[in-house]
Amino acid sequence: MQILIVEDDVRLAQALAHILTENHYGVDVVHNGADGLAYAESGIYDVVILDVMLPKMDGFTVVAELRRKSVSTPVLLLTARDAVPDKITGLDSGADDYMTKPFSPAELLAHLRALTRRQGEVVLEKLAAGDLSLNLESYDLTCGQKTIHLSYKEFSLAKVLMSNPGQVVSKELLIERVWGIESTAEDNNVEAYVSFLRKKMRFLGSKACIETIRKAGYRLAVDGQSAA
């Protein structure tokens, strides 16, 4: 389960990340609304924990933009505001749940469990691109009648590319999404896992391919269509 935390209070964001990683969630953290929107738009997260009072773009605007762009990832608004009108504004903007600071770790985890129980309404268990289908729970990649299991990093890489078919994804963005924004991973780590994933796609007989776009990154070409 992959969680995105959008919180400008660095100490609180670190505390939230610690709580979640201790409970076996994968976590990415960003500290302003613009970055939060950009990350959440990738579609790779199962839940977004979103502060309301953020620099560059407030949480209400972020969730409204996500819904306008048909991103249906569940959003838990996290804020010090407890006035009823603020709660109504957040929920009307498209948020799925609302939690007021301060809170206990147990309360946070209970809200996340409630959101993920409802995931079937908003988040698909499988991600499809071209003739490929990625099971988001088992990490299995399928093409036709053949299936192969992916490692966690292969799965994370496939999830980013399959969430953005036909679009160029930079190595820098892949490092952030697959290894984390605090990672020391480098370009050669990305190249190695792209190679692993390509081999598994060839094993499956997929018509899709991961193209290298010179000085730009990678592109998942589906339906046998290559970049011009």
C-alpha cells in the first residue's frame, strides 16, 4: 500500500512517515501543494494524506484539481481547522475523509483502514495499459494467458509507466517514485530495473515496449506503437 503525505510541517511529516512505515505502508512525502498535486496525478498512490494550509496551493485546491482531472485516489484531509464550514468545504472539494490535528497514531491508522476498505469504489485492483494488466495487490504482471511476478521495485516502475502510457517519464521522477525522494539511487539503478522489466515483458509476449527517449527518460509504448 503506497501513501502520499503532503504536509509542510517537516517534523509532523516525518512523524507521519514513521508511523506509516512502522505499519508496513510505503510512503512518499512532499511539502507543498503544487508538488502534492504533481505526485498525486501519477495515480500510483492508494491514499493521499493532505494538509489544508500548504504553500503554493492549499489542500482544498489540490483535491479539487485532482477530481477535475478524474484522479479518484482517496484523500484524507489533515488540518488544524475544526470549524464545520471548513470540513464541508473540504468534503465538497472532493475529499473522502477529514481528520483534525492533534490526533493519535491509532486514529490515523483507523481512518486509513476505513478508506482502504472503500477502495473498491474508487481504486481499481488492476492497472491496464495496452495488452498488459498489473495486479496492484499481488504484484503480478499479465499479458494474455501468461503471468509473471514482479519484485517490489519492478512493480513500482511498471505502475508509474502504466499509469502514464505514451508519456515520457524522466529518470529523476522514476527515482522519486520507485526509490523515494530521500534515496541515493542513480540513473544506473533505473536503467537496471528498466532492463529487468523489459525482459519480463518480452517473456510475456507483450506488444508494449519501454522506449528510451534520449536525454528525456522512458516511455511505455502500447499497442505496438513506437514514438515518432
